Amino acid sequence: MLFNNAGVGTGGPIAEMTDEEIDRMIAINLTGVVNGIRAAFPYLKRGSCVLNTSSAAGIYGAAGLCIYSATKFAVRGLTEANDIEWRQLGIKSRSLMPGFIDTNIISAVAEGSNQTGKERLLAAGIPVSPVSIIGPAAWEAVHGDKVHTTVNKTAKQLAFAARWFPGRLRKRLGLMQGIETVVRN
């Protein structure tokens, strides 16, 4: 098994990000995952599994997280494609799609604030799950049949809304960012 957990996060409007910030995030979040897969592939045997960490941001993009979301959507697509490509070899490809987990990556949420990332998210009503939920979710992903495993309440709600109420979701995410959105059906 390979647990491919490459990822960094920085936020902000895409127009305000530097070329270096964008290139770094793509290099780590996407190219790092691709490189991990390629390096591990010769060692994978029938019954092996590659578990990539995507994100709830790979379920539906969020304003202020454009590049992060794009890289996590790419990991999602890579996981799906590899699962199909490797089926004849007996190798599974799976992804974890967590919402906010209490790790160092949420520190970027606090930039420009006197609160920690976790405090800022909780103040906004966004739950932050303990890292201890990742182990059982990883076990479920590796041993289960689903290609993508949503991890925590936020990710599960986002996946449901993206599938069944995408217009409402888009409006809600826009309102959360202070962007007025008109939903037309």
C-alpha cells in the first residue's frame, strides 16, 4: 500500500496569488502525488492499493481556494483513472476526501487574523475534525469498494449537496464568501 498524502494549502483570491505560490501548490499537491505513484508502481502487486489524499475541496470548488481545489480535483481524477487502468493488474486506487482536519494545513486559514486556523473555522461554524478519524477512514477506503471516501460530516454534506443541489450549494458558498450569487434554473 502507498498512502500518498502530499499537500499544502494556501488561500486567497487567485488574482492575488503569486506565480510562485501557484507553482508550489501544483508541484506539491498534484505533481507530488503523480511522482509518488510513479515511484511506487514497480513495487505494487496484485492486491495492492494506492490511497491518495484528495480533499472536500475536490468535491466542489471554493472561492479563495481555487488552486488548492483544482489540484485536489486533479487528484480525484487521477485516482479514478488509475483505478480503471490498474483493475486488470489487481491494484486498487482510492482517495480520501476530508473536510477540515486538525492538522498544520489549516494554519493557512488564519492568515491575517489573530486567531488560529482552527479557531477561525469554528467561529464560522465549520467543524474541524480530530486527526484520529483518518485512520479508520483510510482502513475503510483501502478495504472497501468505493473509489472515494468522504471523511467527516462537512465532506459528506458537501458531496450530497454537490450531487443533488448544486445550484443551492454554489449560492451558499458564494454567500459565505460575501459574493452575491443569482441562481438560475
